[in-house]
Amino acid sequence: MTGDAVVEPGSPARARGRWAMLAAVWGVYAGFGLVAGSLAPVVADVQADLGLSKSAMGLVLGAWQLVYLVSAVPTGAFIRRVGLRWSVALSAVVVCASGVLRAGAGGFGTLYAAVALFGFGGPLISIGAPQLIGEWFDVTERRTAVGVYTTAPSVGMMFAMFTANGVFVPMFGSWRPTLVLYGVIAGATGLVWLSVSATVGAWSRRPVDTAAAPAAVQALGSRALLRLPVVRLVLVLAVGSFLFSHALGNWMVRMLQDGGRTAATAGTLAAFTTAVGIAATAVVPRFATVERRVALLVGVYLLGAVAVAGMTFVSGSAVAGLLVGLGVARATSLPMAMLVLMDAPEVGPRNMAAAGGLYFTAGEVGGVLGPLLVGVVADASGGFRAPALALAAVALALAVVSLRVPRPDRVEGRAAAGASG
């Protein structure tokens, strides 16, 4: 990795530095979430200001995911060539620019372009973060590290949900300065990352993991990874999970407003859902051992189906319980699917950049379709009940697919086959 020195896995430098590195990359990922979620709480204001229909707004909300589809796979190679330090810093710069440019949009085209720009910076952090975990953390610590880093974008989105209509839009009198502020915050996280990574001062792949992996899987390309059944299965889960998560992440405030709630109340409820998800993400992946993973995946998808379907049929305080379930389901399915990929013997830490590129490329197919699906179906049906039922059907399908996730006996069998090959 260009410009990255080597630190032995058991050295004091790694022991001191790995959690600091995780904290710094967490900050950049939170900035990613802040800008990614910046439009959701002000969708109604943006639509009114720019004269956009729900379908047009759905296209805008899915713009960066469409760019992500093209940029994610080459991003893995870019990270290996340039190194994680500068790749993550570049991510913060691009995310900052996207946030600031959104504020200057004068119509559909300029807003779409500003949001699409985000798709070039997003993969650098979303692929770089699991690559860092694969290199710096032992298998025993990896579930905890994954649980920690995946809370970051949710924290950023929750901050946007809480503060946009509750603090900054009333303070500034417009949604535009609010988006500028969010972009600047995201850019500042890049400076923190550069400082921390310079202090820690060194990076490395993990020789202990590399030696333990079968030689045939130490340097697989994207095509070779796609031939692995476990990779293809995880990619299916990624498409559906991202569709479900991005659809709700972008439209939940508007869906809650459609039930007669004010913008501030809807934003607070959406932020509450995100807060529940953050807590669940920090806890649930720690229990997602190979033995429990199938049951947990099926459970969270079923929970999501019930919660999203019920959300449009209840009113008052009863919706709070459904939002708790929705927060758990949205937040925990993605890290558990990533753990299936990360722990697969055929993949290994050495291939996580390439595998992560495939994972997020597939996921952002759903990321594009989710917001667009909700917008189009809402326009066609005249409300948000039909889109909610469509999302429930997606979650039910994912629960069925999860039954195919490899169980312990199959994992051991694949590892033995790889070693003998």
C-alpha cells in the first residue's frame, strides 16, 4: 500500500493505535451520514422551494447511489494503490463539497448533480472502514469493531434529523445554510482523521491472518469473488437491505408527516428511530456468532416487515413501538450481512477491499431503487401506505433468502476444502 509503513500485529503501536484509528474513521463516516441524511428532514421544504414532484425528489435522493454503482468497484483498487489514509481524507473532501453545493441548487438539475457528487466520495469511506477493521482487528474483536463503525452514519443522520427542523432551519430561516453547515462539519472530520492517522503513523495488512488463509484466496479479483456462493448470497442481501434502509432513510420524515404530524415532530420521531438503531447496532452484531447469525437475520427482517407495514395503519403513541422495531431492523441487517462476508474463509481480510466494493456496489442498486420506488408508488397511489407495504414485501423476501446463509458445519466444510485445494 503506497506510503503505508508496516506495524507488526502484536506490537504496542498497533495495540495503542487501532481504537484511535477506528474512532477517527468513525468520525469521517459520521460526516458521511450527516450529509447523506441532510435532505431527508427538509424534503418538503426543498420540494416547495424548487417545485419538485415526489417522483423527481425520489430521483434526486437516489442520485448518489447511482454514481456509487459505477465508482465502488474501482474504489477498492484505488484504496490499495493510494492507501487508506489519503483515501479516507479524500472522502471527507468530496462529501463536504456535495453538502455545500446542495445549498446552491436552483432546480432539479443542479440539485441532482450536487447529490450525485456524493457518490464519488461515499465508497472511499464505506469500503475503507471495513478494510481498516480487517487489517487492524483480530477475529475476536471484529464483531465489536463492526458494531462500532456501523453506528457512525446513523449518528450523522440522527443529528441531521434532530437539528434540521428543530434548530438550524428556524435559526437560519432556510434549509440552504443548514446544508452548508452540515457539509463543513463533514469536511472537518477529514482534518481530524489526517491528524490521528499521522500520529499513529503506520498501517499494515495482517500477516497472521494472511498466513492462516489458503493461498488460493489471498488475492482474488472481483470476478473470482463473484464465483463464490457466499459472496453472491451476501450481495442479494445487500441489494434488498439497502433498498429497505435507503427508502426509509430518505422518506420516513415525509411518511410521518403524511400521517398528520408536523415537520418538527416527524423529524424527532425519525431521529428516535435512528437512535434506537444506533443502540441496536452497537449491541446486536456482538451476538451474531456464526451459530446465531441465520436466526438473527431472519428475525430482524421479519421485524422490519411487520414494523413498516404497521406504521401507516396506526396513529398516536402506538407508532412508537413500531418505530423501535423499524430502527432495530434497519440498522442491524447491514452489519450482520457484512460479517457474513468478512468471516467467510474464502474471502479473508486480504480481499475485503475488493469484496467490500462488490458489497456496496450491489447494495447501492437497492440504494437507488429504494427512494425511487417509494416516490413513484406514492405518486401513483396518492399516499404512502402502498410504498410501506411494498417495503414489507421486500423484508419478507430477505428473511427467506437469509435461510441460505452458511451454517457452522458448512463454513468448516468450505474452509477445509479451500485448505486442501
